Amino acid sequence: MVHDKRNRRVTVQGASGGVYRMADRLPENIDPLLRQILDYFLGHYRENGRVIRKAEIDPLAFHRALPKVWIYERMAKDEFICRLAGDDVRSMYDRPIVGCSLAKLIRTPNAPDVMAHHEAILSIPGIGYMTGRVYLQSLERFGVGERLLLPALGADGTPRFVWGATSYHFDTVGQDAILEQPNRLLIPLASLSDDPS
């Protein structure tokens, strides 16, 4: 674990070998639709003093973001199954993804990083945020994306779902652009003040 005193972030080597950075706040200028989902999630968290249950998620509270929304259910360690995918998310893949394993949907070299980040979002619990390179399978090209990842409880009250939204920006990236690897952050819910940004 490496601590960077300038920005109060900690780099963590995940149990699966993946790396993400602990942070005490989200970047200021996140996508407005992702911000709408985040505000909804934090409002529920502050009002109820706990993470939202999947059954309590009200899609009408962030209806404009629904095409970007997805939900994965944790079945076992490093095993997440897609339970819901909005239209924008489904269009990124060359096959149906609901019912598919996350590990089968992502490129193999990135799997340890993604799995470690998802596992930490549930175990800490915390808010995940990612920016950087994403792959559009349906067009076989890379682009830039921004992703918000949130924990949700199952019916039994245990952390079981990772849900959120992804905003893709393929129109702003040239075909030959060099793109950065994803930047993964984890903000523990316990560290948030009234203003998360």
C-alpha cells in the first residue's frame, strides 16, 4: 500500500492482483447524469444510515440516465453476473449481456483490476469511480468512458449488487488516439461528509 500525501490517496493492491486508489472525494466535474445517480444514492444513504437495497432503487429518480445504467450481482468471489443493462450499455457489446459473467465481458488483462475494484466496493463499502479507456465490442474500437459504481444490498441485507452507470465518449476520440489505461478510485462511504465532491 502506497500513500500519496499530496492528494490523500492510497494505492491498494487488490486481493485478485488488481489496483485501485482510495480517495476521500470524487472529482468535481463528473458527467451530469452520473451525478444525478450519485446524488440519489447519497440522499438515501444519509436519510437511512445504510446502503440502499436493490429493491429500493427507484429508476424514476434518475430516469434520464437509465440508458446508461447497469446492475451486476455478486454470486461468489470475483463472480459477477449482469442482471440489468440499459440501451447505451447493451449497444457497446456484440452480444446480449444480461445473464453474462462480467469476467467474460471484459478483456482478460483487465479482469484482476476490475474484480478487485468490484469486491472492494461491496466489502468496504464505497463508491467506485473510473475514467479512461473502454472498448466498444460492437465496433471493435477503443474510446473514453466514465463509470460510477455503487453498492446495493440484497433482500437479506448483505452487500450483493454493484450498480451504476457508464458514460461513453467515442465521438471525441480519433481512431488512432492513444488512450490512458483506466483510473479506478474508491471512496469509502464512511469518509464522506455532507459534500462528497
